[in-house]
Amino acid sequence: MPVRLDARDPGFEAAFTTLLGGKRESAQDVNDTVAAILDDVRRRGDAAVLEYTARFDRLTLEPQGLRVSLGEIDTAVATVDPDVRDALALAADRIASFHGRQVPQGFSYTDQAGVRLGQRWTPVSAVGLYVPGGTAAYPSSVLMNAVPAKVAGVERVVMVVPTPGGVLNPLVLVAARMAGVDEIYRIGGAQAVGALAYGTATIAPVDKIVGPGNAYVAAAKRQVFGTVGIDMIAGPSEILVVADASNDPDWIAMDLLSQAEHDAAAQSILITDDEAFADAVERAVAIQLASLSRVDIASASWRDHGAVIVVGDLLADAPALVDRVAPEHLELAVTDPDALAERVKHAGAIFLGRHTPEAIGDYVAGPNHVLPTSRTARFSSGLGVLDFMKRTTLVGCSPGALGALGRAAVRLAQAEGLEAHGLSVATRLNIPRF
Ligand SMILES: NC(=O)c1ccc[n+]([C@@H]2O[C@H](COP(=O)([O-])OP(=O)(O)OC[C@H]3O[C@@H](n4cnc5c(N)ncnc54)[C@H](O)[C@@H]3O)[C@@H](O)[C@H]2O)c1
Ligand SMILES: N[C@H](CO)Cc1c[nH]c[nH+]1
Ligand SMILES: [Zn+2]
């Protein structure tokens, strides 16, 4: 059973704090395992990657088998169901259209001192996209990662995806072709993150690694940060639904289960202002769970990490609780979702109204579904074009402009005791040595 809390109870604060601090990823174990794998991949390259792939994905390969061939991609494209291909194409178009609006503009101007100043954006040259594949295939995540990378102008887009038992959903390859992925390797977990970060004989290193994954992938990304850039920590999925009693409990139950079925470590939370509605949703979850093919995963998630919270007044009480959870996905199934949304500061993505199930955002709405989890939405955002770009500033001084600013720079260099700094300006201006 999920935990049931009532915000009006005296013990609520302590219970809610416990919920927030609950460990959904056994951090130390996972970190230690991942550190050992990364170290091994850095030292032994392909040989280590192949061994871990055999151990964790039950797939024995030679180095030349790591890369998915063009022939395999052609076959996938030729055999895909046209209906599914069209759905994928619709998703790709909508994702491209949304992300096209994120492309940042540089600027340049000359200020009053006559200094030319500017800022320009350039793409990262090579990125690694992690596409999860341990327990489910994610063609949609291929699009969510690769489309913004290509919109940003990334030259080399490398995808890794685990293929447990050697099985790879052809749609993953179709999506990769559609989005313009340049290289695909059938590896996953920490070993794939290590291969992308450090490079191996077969896989050239990348500059940045993005994309979601399970606890091992999230830990590996944290640990290679610095050697490469990373986007954020997009770990096991989460949903927080704020719903009043006017909703159909079956709809809300399915929304909660839609994220629970991703991972036993996923988290689904309901906040409502009606005790009877909370009971009805819990009953509906119990019934609908049984019909899901991923019943074991969804049940474990709901039982171990699910929560139902009853508050006195949704508009007054829910936003502060939402902000403390900072959920990956926030669904506002209320009559005036905008009023509630305006009061929320921390959430990866917000879904407005009773007819906007979170799953529409997972596939076809357009915004990215790779979003910050584990309360990191307090300080980070979903994947987007900016994650594939960086900015460079430009400064240009004429002799007059240097004259206007130089003295102040020399003074500050003196104050910092950095003589060469001061002299590099002073010599150009014929200011006497200090
Ligand atoms: N936040 C997001 O935007 C977002 C989007 C899509 C999916 N997700 C999440 O991605 C995750 C996908 O997880 P998954 O497991 O299906 O696929 P995955 O590709 O993330 O992980 C599979 C890999 O995990 C490694 N692994 C598994 N058990 C291990 C162990 N005991 N020791 C070392 N390594 C081990 C293996 O190398 C395996 O290849 C889910 O948690 C889902 O919720 C998140
Ligand atoms: N809900 C996931 C992000 O947490 C994304 C996804 C992909 N496919 C289905 N769902
Ligand atoms: Zn999902």
C-alpha cells in the first residue's frame, strides 16, 4: 500500500519529510559498483565494455559487433509498421517544432566607451545520447534526445542503447534514422557511459553525455562529469498528480500507474482535498494494476514509493508541497489549472487540466520528456536545445576604448597584486611601470 498522509495531522511534517528523504536508489551500493565499472572501462576499453555487456545484458559480442550496422537500420526501417512510423514522424515533427523555438540568439553591440561586446552560441561538437533499454524500449526517448541535438547543430551524435539478450526494438533504430543519429552502439549502463566519456578503440569519446536511465546510468553520469559535460540527472520517473473530487478516479489511477510502470524505483504521488476521492483512486489503482503487463514493476513502485496526501484546500496548500517534492512531472487535474500552476515554482514539466494526461507529453506534445528527477527540478530543467550549445563572449577594444577602460584595469591589477596583468594593459597605454 502507498503511504497515506493528511496535511492537517500533527505528525504530517515529520511524515512528509520522511517521504521526501526516501531512498529510491540505494546510492552507496550503486555508486561503488559504478565507480568500479568506470575505472575498468577507462583502463581496459572495449574488453571491459564487452565483459559488462555479457554480464548485465546477457549479450556476447566481438568489438566489431558493438556498432549497429547500416544494414540493420535499413532492415528496421523496411519492416516497421507504417502506422507506428507515422506516429513517430508526428512526434518528431512536433518535437522539432517546439525545440526550434528554443534556439538562442547571440548579440553584439558597442557600448558608450567604444568597446565592442558580444555573445555567440555554438553547438557542442560530439554528444552521446543515452537511450534506456534495460526493461523497456524507448523510441520516444531517441527522438527527445536526438532531435534537439540536431536542431542545435551538433556534428556527431552518438547513441548508446542496451539490448538485453541481444534484442533491440526496431523502432529505436527507425527513430534514430529519423532524427539523424550518426553512430549507434548496443551497450548500456555504466559501461556505456564510461565508453562515451573516456573513449575505447571502437568508440571515440564525446564531449557531453545526455539522456535518462536507471540508477546506474544516473550515478555514472554524475561520476564522469568533469571529463565530459552532462545534462542533468534524469533517473527513475516520477509523477505528482493534484486532483480534486470532480475527476474520474480511473483516469487519475492510470496517470499514477503510467509512471509507476517505468521502474520499481519510480514514484507516483496524489494530492487531493477529498478523502473519499483518495480512497476511490487507491481502489482503482489496485484494480487496474492487475491488468498491466508490467504489473510487478508498477506494483513495487506504488507499494514502496507511492503516496496519497490529503490537504484542506488545493489552491492554498498544494503548491508549497509540490515545490518541496519538485516532481519531474506535475499533473493539475483541477478546474482552474493555470491558477495552481502560477503558484508552483519547482517542477520539470506541468500538465494543465483534466484532459492533459502526462503520457501525452511522453510522446507527442512537443516539449522534452527527459526531465530532472529526485527533486533536482529545484535547480535544473528538462533537456533542450541549450543543453547542446554553449556560449562564448566577445570583446573588442579600439585604442580609444582601451584608453577609456585601461586605467581602471591597471588599478584593479595592482590591488590584486598581479603585476603582469597590469603591465599588459599599461604598456599599451604608455602608463609608467608601477
Ligand atoms: N527522467 C526521464 O526523463 C526518463 C525518461 C525515460 C526513462 N526514464 C527512466 O529510465 C530508466 C530506464 O531503466 P532501465 O533499467 O529500463 O534501462 P537502462 O538502460 O537505464 O539500464 C539498463 C542497464 O543498467 C545496468 N544495470 C542493471 N542492473 C545492474 C547491476 N546490478 N549492476 C550494474 N549495472 C546494472 C546494465 O548495464 C543495463 O544495461 C527507468 O528508471 C525510467 O523511469 C527516465
Ligand atoms: N515518462 C518518461 C520520463 O520520465 C518518458 C517516457 C518514455 N516513454 C514513455 N515515457
Ligand atoms: Zn513515461
